[in-house]
Amino acid sequence: MPLDLMVEKAFRLVKDGKIEELDGGRFNVIGDHGTYIVQIDPNGRLTCSCPGFGRRRMCSHIAAVIIYRNFRSYKSS
């Protein structure tokens, strides 16, 4: 997926409320083809359970979590 489409999809996931924060640095992300877990490890690296992440090491679900966390951080300051 081209980068511009990935970012566009990530913004849509955030806007549509498709991200649920769980405990332990985990997020449930409801994507177009399933629900995936995005995990933040203690070093700040993100992983996703979707097949795309397994192939490319990046996906719209991770981008959505990054956008979501930055927006949430901005709103609380």
C-alpha cells in the first residue's frame, strides 16, 4: 500500500473510532479486514498482528495508533 493511502486509512480509523486502548500498551484496532492488536514494547517499538505488518513491518493500524496517541496527548495538554 502506498504511504499516502496508508496514512489516509489510518486517519479514517481514528476518526471513525476504530481504536480501543487496552492495558499494557496494547490497542485493539478494527480494520477493514479484521480486528488486530497493536502492541507497544518497553522500548517504544510497535508491532501489529495483521498480515501486512508481517510482510512490510509497517501498517495502517500502527499508523492509526501513533496518530491516536499523539492526538490524545495533544488534547490532554
